[in-house]
Amino acid sequence: FAARDPRNNWTRHMEDCDRLTIRRVRQHAARRTFISVVRGNGADKDVVNAITHGRTSEVQDQYNEHPWPVLCDAVKKMQIRAPR
């Protein structure tokens, strides 16, 4: 999969909401929901922060990268079943 073009974020976000049959919300509201759900299901705060906000300005964070499986495990905690 390729990264999404930032110029199409809103359109793709709306399509994703429709595909998942969830209410269309602003992207910030979707981020808030994502953070709340995955943290409520046990995802590590630092990992979720890295997914949603990138690296902080702290020196150690500039040298630290979470392994891909760790990031995937945090996202899996969303527990949404996409329709086929």
C-alpha cells in the first residue's frame, strides 16, 4: 500500500466512514475516537502517540522507532470489522 496523498485526505476519510458504515465525523473526532478505543483496549500510550502524532521534540524520541509489529498490535486493538 502507498501512503495517501494529503490533498485527498478528506475525501478518503469520508469514503472510509461509508465503507465501515460508521457516522461521518471530522478527522480530528476520528483521531480522538481511535485514541480512546485503543487505549481503552490496552494499547501503550507512547505507541498510540507515535501513530497519531509522530515523534515528540524530546531528544530520545528522535532516535527511537517502534517496531512495525508493535504499531500493528496497537491498531488491532481498534477491533472494527470492515464489511467485505
